[in-house]
Amino acid sequence: MMAKTPNVYCLVKGAAEGRTRLNAFDKALLNAGVGDTNLMRMSSILPVAAKQLEPDQLQLPKGALIPLAYASIDGTTPGRLISSAIAVGIPADNRESGVIMEFEDHANLETVESIVRQMVIDAFEYRNRKLKEIKSIGIEHQIKVCGATFAAVVLWYE
């Protein structure tokens, strides 16, 4: 049996503090609206002609297996900056698939988002595809005790 191909996508982000790294990550997922689902990390291809939804339009069943591409980073060094960002490259030809890139680092969001957007440009260049536009989302967080950031492209079904 072949798996159904998602036809919608949504950009989400979250950051949080927690008692442990896993708790911080879990709270960042809740902050991003995907915390009560089972994440299935995908490689970085946006399905052909997928339509973007806003986070409030996305109805994810609790406990569902959710395909997504994501960037995440955590840390326990108080005062240290962490950032996660994703970027989606939309092809000029709507018969082509798009590309999703993820990046995280101990850097400010502007730097991290700039790098991930360039990663999309590079991916389109070596695929010999024309890029129509780049959509990106990211989040930064200054660690208090134990923090995490999360940015994702959720793939789902209309």
C-alpha cells in the first residue's frame, strides 16, 4: 500500500524552558501547536502543488502520526542564544516539488534564517529548478536554565 501524499503545509514555531532538555523540547512543541502529536521527521521535499495553511487552520488529531521537517536546538547554558529556522522554496513550475531546508545554531535568528534561506536557493540551483519564492519561519530564545527552540513545516491533508 502506498502512503497518501500530503497536499497542505503549515509553518510553525515554538520556544520554551523546561526542567530537562526533553521537557523544554516538549513544551516548545506545545507552543508550536504540535505537542500532542507523534512527529515523523521527513526529509526536505514539499509535495507538488501543496497549499499553505495558517496554524489556526491546521486541524491535527491528537496522537496522530504527523509528517514534518524541522529544526530544533536546546541548551543548558544560561544566557546563551539558540535559534531554529526552516525555509520552504516554492518552485516557479507548479508541477515540480518544492524544497524545505532546516537549520539551527547558537546564533541570532537573523543569521540562522539567512543561512536557511540560502540553503533553499542552493538546493534549487543544483536541481536546475526556478525558484518562485521562499517562505521562512524561525524563533530565537535566550536560555534561562534549560531552553529549546523548534521550527517546522508540518505536512498534512486537506
